[in-house]
Amino acid sequence: MHTFQPFPIDLLEINPFLKIGKEWALVTAGDKKGANTMTVSWGGVGVLWGKNVAYIFIRDSRYTKEFIDKGDFFSVSFLNEQYRPALSYCGAHSGREENKFEKAGLTPAFAHGIPYVDEANLVLLCQKMAAVPIQEDTFISPEIKEKWYADGDLHTMYVGEIIQVLSR
């Protein structure tokens, strides 16, 4: 397998609707003493506050949220279709009671101390800029609460400056 190489962000051509919404990604946070990963299908990339950013949404109940809240960095890893079972596993199981990387057949790796998934083909290394709790009183459309938050388990939106892109 080829090793990761830094990739110039201005040459990055991805369709976020496909990459995030349909193919999904793994968000990983923590350090060498402990890290966790989880599947995300909500988020995007763009420019905010004069920086190239990635933004992701994590429910309050998720174990990975504890790692993102504690640290300053997170990664967004994109994997080939052959890893769909691993993505499904990471979306349906918590790392709170098990080694989720191992159970999903994935390998944690680190760049600049930031954990990511070694099986990925594209990784966004991000420095956390903002954590914005989603609040019910901001919903304009009532179906948002009914469809997505009937159980009250809201999301926090994390915005991270993309400090490096790694590609194979």
C-alpha cells in the first residue's frame, strides 16, 4: 500500500454530497493514549473565517464527542467502498466498551499527533475552531425536531481548519 503524502488543498476536487453524504467518512479524535472513531454522513467543506474548513455534526450521546471536546484536533478520513462494512460497524457500535478500530478491522495512525484511519485514501487533518451546539429553538422547520431529534439527542457542529490534506 502506498504511504500518505501531503496534498495541496487547492488541488483537492471532491464532491461533498457524494463523499460525505453517500460514501460517508470516519471522524477520529484523541491521542496515542486513547482515540475513537465514528462514522459521519453529515458535514461539509468550505471557507469560513478566512480559513479552509471541514465541519461535522456529532450527537451528544456519542463517545467520540468526548475526545473531540477534550482535544484541539480531529481528522476526517475517507475510505474506498471495500470498507463499507467497517463504516457501517463504526456507525452502529460505540468504542466506549470495546476497541472499535480492531472490531471494524481498521488501524489507527497518527500525523502531527492527530489520529486518523490508516486504511483511508484521503484524510483531512483539522484543528478545532468552534463547537456549536444545535438547539431546538433555532429550528425554523418543525419537521427537523420531529424527524431527527424526537429522542432529544441533539448534535454539536464542529468546525475545524483543515491544516493538512493527506492522500495516497
